[in-house]
Amino acid sequence: MYKTVRAAHRLLASLSLPFLLMYGVSAVQMAHGAWFSMKPEIRESQWPLTAGLTDARAVARDVTAHAPRIRGELSNIRATATGITLRLVRPGTVHEIQYDRDSGTARIKTSRAHTMGMLNRLHHAAGLWHDSVALNVWGAAAAIVSLALLVLGATGVYMWFARRTERIAGGVLLGVNVVVVLVLLGLMRSAGP
């Protein structure tokens, strides 16, 4: 039994490692933003679209038909006196679109983050309701890795408990970790805004 649990533990650890590294690097970036250059590359363009559109989804479809490199999830829709503003967002890239209903012109400002900016956005991406298949796959993979980490913890505790010679040292380390986590949670909770 021990060998089977150890094999499962190693397999889950190996499969989870790339995700944990990505989340660890992006967490460091969020906690210490000054260490990283987060200035995005900005480009502006203008596209002739169909005039008279009143629906943001129709504008988004028209933009992606004329400029296939511009794609993403539709967000931040706002009606203006002359048309519609909206965003097409994907991890690391934001396309801000200002559509003029009378002329059918779309002014597009694209902010493209570098690798750290993309990792930051992937860190926050969640769920399975995205328009993008890739983001839905990412959400499913993050859920699977989350479950794998729970199993990894359980198999680790089992293996530690099965080795009698390491119970005292493991118990001390586990106790110290629980105390540290509880103290940190208490400090964060009491700090407030």
C-alpha cells in the first residue's frame, strides 16, 4: 500500500509542479510589483466597420471579422452618445474599442502585457463559463490541480504517519506550520483597509 501511495504522491506532485510554479511566480509579482516591469506595449488602430450597430456583440463580431488578431471576452460595455465602448479581453491583452455609430469607425487601443502580465491574468482566471475554449481548459486544469493538491496533502500525511521514526519531527513541523498559518490569517484579518 505504501508504495502505491508514494507513486501516486510523486505523480501528482510532478503534474502539479508547473501550475504551482506559475502561481508562485505570479504571486511574487503581485506582492512585489516594483521588482517587475509591468508597462504594457500599447498600439492604436482604426477600422471601418458597419455603420449603425447598436449591439456590443455585433460590434465585437464585426471587429473580429475585420481584424482576426483582435479577439477576447467581451466586457465593460457602455453606451455613449455617439456609439458604444467595449473591451475584448484575454490574459495579458486588452483591446479597448470605441465604436462610432454614425461613421461605423472603431478606434482600437490594444494594451499587450509581457509574460509577467499574462501570468498575472492567468492567476486570476477561473471558471468554465468563458467564450474562449482555452480559458475553459485552463479553468478545468486549475480545478484538477486543486483537487490533486488536496490528495497530495492527504498522501503526504499518510506516508509521514506510516513511517514511525519520523512521526515526532513531522508532528512538530506540522504543529509549527499550523500556528504560523493561523497567526498570519489573524494578522491579515485584523489589519483591515
